[in-house]
Amino acid sequence: MSFTAKAWEIFNRCINDYHQKDNVYAEMNNPYDKENLIEHLLYNKNWIDTVQWHLEDIIRDPEIDPNEAIKIKRWIDKSNQERTDMVEYIDSWFLQKYANVEIQPDAKINTESPAWAIDRFSILALKVYHMREEANREGASDEHRKNCQDKLDVLLEQHKDLSTAIEELIEDIEAGRKYMKVYKQMKMYNDDELNPVLRERKN
């Protein structure tokens, strides 16, 4: 099984697991232990994305209580940091896996790392799941279902294209035709020394 086929399977298992309770407060029960590190990381990554997907739905309620909205917004901020950290863990796994590859003299670096492409792959799995729900939703108009089916067809094409691109990137790294680095995102807004508002509050 290719890497992307495995990742897609794990992402969909995670999404289905979440929707057993369909509750942002539900606890994650990762079925992959740390002995299977990449599977563990991929499931964890998609769980973060899935919860955040639903938090983004909740916060768009025009009648949400302002205090609840602030709570959800801070939760989303925290989730974004966790998502970034998880991407870096996945990239570190790739970096270690291919640490002994002989890099060719004319090797190039890719515009994005494998894990950031996988980040988009995880979000795509969520888009496919929810668009398929809408394309088959009982009670929705025929026009709505048709529009959603058209969008789903595009998403499935994106799945094929992104799978191919990720596989080719991994093959290029494995063959030394491309090399990768792990750059920390260095987000400033969560740091009470770098965010001037937080720094002022601290002092």
C-alpha cells in the first residue's frame, strides 16, 4: 500500500471515529500505538483537524454567546498550534527515515515539505466526507445535492492529484533528487515575549 493510500485510510478511520459521537469534547482514542509511529501521528493529526473543523462551524453561529465565542476562538488558536507541532513531528519522521539518503549534486528543495502536503491531504479528507454528506442529505433540494455532487467530483479529482504529487515528492526525496528541511514555524502570537499585547499584560 502506498503512503498516501495508508494516510487516506487512517484519516477516514479517524473521521468516522469522531462522528460516532460527533462532539468536540469527545476524547481521542488513537488505535495506533507509538510503536507504529507514523500511523499514530497521522491519526493524531487528523483528529486535531476534525475537531477544529467542527469548532469552526460552532463559532460561526450568529447567535453564539460572546463568552462562548471567545472560549472557542482560544481553543481554535490552541488547536492551530497543536496542528503545526504535529506537522513538524511528521516532517521529523520523514527526515529521520531518509537521513542516510545520498543527496544528488543537482537536488532541489521543494516549495513545501511532505508533512505540509499531508496537512492539506488531511483537510481534503474532511472536505470529501462532509461534501459527500451534503450530496446525499435527505431533505435537501435536488439542486443542492447536485451542486454538492459537482463539488465532490472536484474534490475527488484533487484527491487523485494530491496523492500523485505527494507520492512523487516522497520518491524524489528517497532517490536524492530532492531534499527537505524542517523549519519551525516560529509563531509569534502565542509567545508572551514576542506578542506585544501579551508582553504588556505580563509586565
